[in-house]
Amino acid sequence: MEDEKKKIGFLFGAGAEISYGMPTGGKFALDIFRKDTSLAKKAFIDNRSRIVESSQYASNWLPQEYDTKRVTTFRESVYERIIKDTVVNNRDYIIERINEFDKVGDIILKNKGTNTKEFKKSVEQDLEVSYSDININHQLRYNHYLEQGNQLFSSKYFAILLTYYKNYAFSNQEDKELLGDIVKSLLQLHIGAMSENLSRNIKENIFDEDKLGLDIFDDLGSNINVNYQSAGVKGLELLSRTRSRELHPIVDFAFEVVEHIYADVLDYKTVIDSNWHYLYSPKSEWGKFCNISIFLHSVREYILSFDSEDGNDGYYDDLATQEKFSVSGIATSNYINGLIGEKLSKHSITFLNGSVNEYYDPYMNTLISEDEYITYERFAVPLIFTQSGTKPMTSIDMSIKYVHYYELLSNSDFICSIGFGFNYDDEHINGIIRNVIEKHNKHLVIVDLANYEEEKVRTENMAKKLKISDSDKIHYLLVDSTRQIQGQNWTEYIVSEEFLKQLGKEFL
């Protein structure tokens, strides 16, 4: 029937929560490593105190004297691994963001409520030179192997920082030293990303010409590696410390710009990915078992302490108040139960990557509730896992959730995704969407912000990402900053005759 409401299944990602003031992944990481871990340690130790020493569990699975052994946490020891994975995985984005130094600087000034005219006037007074005459593009240039980074030296804000460092007499020498460290950390990250590109290219193409094809040449490029300790670890160590004193305004500005860039490119998931398996070996790897356990408790504590900004609304509010279509199912890759749960209280939400209201028992490979955890007599950790947390996904509890969500999507008219990246390490979720499209002939609608990129290009790129054979099954609904298109809220436009025509005649 024409008047029958369309059934839409939803998938939400981190991008859906930005308007509510939620942090990005990188900001998340920086904040977590700045946190005092004492409460997370206490949660772990309290859990340990509930374990019965005479139990089979304690006897077979835990080390001797587990109840008195030292409890350790992640700190600077994981920074090199974070930087390595960040540089390897995000090298092009790092170069792009640092090359766009002025754009980031504008964002920081806007966020600080700083008047641009006043900023320029202050700089001219401090440096005793016209603002327009502060340039370094003819004074500084990378080696030609790193020439893709030379755009940085055309940046006005970066030129200002270097000019301050070179010419300004800071009343506090520590300010100058900190400014130098900030600039150096930025350049190290920049060079590290470009070096990764360069070394990767050489490894893959050690010869400009090779018609012999001998296998003895296969690993000749393996000794060309990036020193990740020098590629950004010092910057991460610098940014992980809270500022304990008032800084000169230009140093404070520099700190926030570099913090913003690091937060944009960093990904804390590697910490969980590379250490999750230690949850299954406390007897032989007690220290690492403590590290990952306490880290997960700390992440949960941080999430619970982060309130969305008052008065903000977003996609969840739109969905909660619409009456144009029926919602067949909702899933999210985010962990924050309170936000989506309160906004969409009439709906059942599937948390595909875990949530703050669930805990995971690695010994039994099973999930328990927050209420059960309070008196639980085995070690359990907050169920907050990323793409390499494969064991929780093999738990029957988690498998049931995935299958149920898959069935809901299969019975939908089409799928709508908001804020989800469909990245290569999201395959555990991508596979659900791909199968529903390929095997059940469903269409995927992606709600996203309009920008310079053409819709056709986005569609083709997404088809490649999702490994979909027919890009005609993927559609973009491009909205403005108020989540509207052609004067209509996205919840209205998505079931409008105009948009449904794009999906196909069968949707009308």
C-alpha cells in the first residue's frame, strides 16, 4: 500500500555524536592518558578482592599470590606503539592536516573566542613587525624527498610561531622552551609520516627497473624503516601532560593547534587491539593483564564522566520525534549508553562494539550486566572492544546480537547509516551491511554533510570500501549543518517522493 510507512534500519557511528559534544577518537586518547588511574585501579582491585582463593578459577587461571601482586597501568610505555600505528595507518591524513596548519589555527582561534583583528594586533606589537611581513616560505624548505610537506612553510600561523621563537623575548624562558618543543613535535610527526610514505615506496619499488624477477631481491627493502620513537612520541608525551601554569598566549595557541592535529590523527584503538589477548593469560602475563584491564576500566570511567553539551540536539533527537517512517532496528558502534539510550528510549539499541553497561568475562568468554559485575567473583572488564577484540564477538551473547540485528536489517525496506566510517578495520560490521545489500537486495542510504566532493565520487568510493559489486545500491543524502536538505529535515526528505525515486520505482 502507498500509505504504508517505510521500515528503515539504522547504523550509527561516532560522527553522529559530534553535535552532542562527544570527543573524537584522538581527543579521547589524549584525555585518557592524562587521567588519574586511581579510580580505575580501585575498580580492578575491588574486583580482585571478590575472588574466592580456594576456587578452581583462582587455582587454575590466576598466578600465585595474585591477591597481593603489584598492579600496573599503561603510561608512556605504549606511546611508541600508538605513534607507530598512527603513522603507518594515517600517514597521508597526517601530512594533509599539518599542511593545513592555518585552517586548524583558525578553528582554535574561533573556539577560544579570539577576535582575529585583536590577534593580529597582539602579534604585531610583540614582534614589532607588520603582520603581512611574517613569512618563511622562502627561508625554509624540506629536502626534495619530503617536498610534499613544504606547504606547511607557507602557513602564516606556523611562520608566526617560528618568528616568536627566533625573535621574541619571553619573560619566562620556560615558555620559549615549550614553544620549541611544540614546534619540534609537530615537525617530527610531519617528517615521520612522510618518511613512512617514502620508506614504503622504496620497499615496494627497490629497483626502478627489474626484469630479472629473482626471489633473492624480495626482501632487500626490509632494512629501510622509520624510527617511530623520533616520529612523534615526544609530542604525545608532551601533550599527555596537563598544563600546570598560565602560558604566554602564543604558546597556549601553539599547544592547542598541535593538540588538535594530534587528536585528529591519533587512534587509541591500537592499545586495545595489541593488548586484548593478554586478558586470557593472567597466569603468565600478570602485568599486561593488569594494564589492559585497568585501561578498560579507565575508558569506561572517562565515558561516564563525559556529559553531552546542554541544549545540543542532533540525529538522535530527529529520529526520536519523527513520524514519517517506522524504525525496524538501530545499532551503534559507540559505547555511550546514556546518550543514545535517553534520546531513543522507545527503541531497542544494539551495541556492536560493547557499551558501558556491559562487562566481559574473558575466562568464560561471556557477557554480564553491570548489576552482576558488582558482586562478580571472577575478573571481568568493561565490554569496550575494537576491531581486534575477536573473542567477545565469538561469545554466544554477542553472536545473538549480531544475528538479531542482521535479521532486522533484512526485513527493512532499506538501511540508513549516519556517522559510521565503514573503514577497513570495521569488517565485523561491514560484513553485516554487505551481506544485507548483496544477498537481500537492500539499498544503503548514507546521511552525510555536503562538501566539495561529488555524490557520484562518494558513492563509487564507498562501493569499493564495502566491496559492493553494484554501486547503484548505495545512495548519499547530503545535508547542511542544520541536518536539512532543501529546507527539509533529513527524516522528512529520506522518505520524500523525490528521494525515493532515486532509490528506484519499487520504493514509491
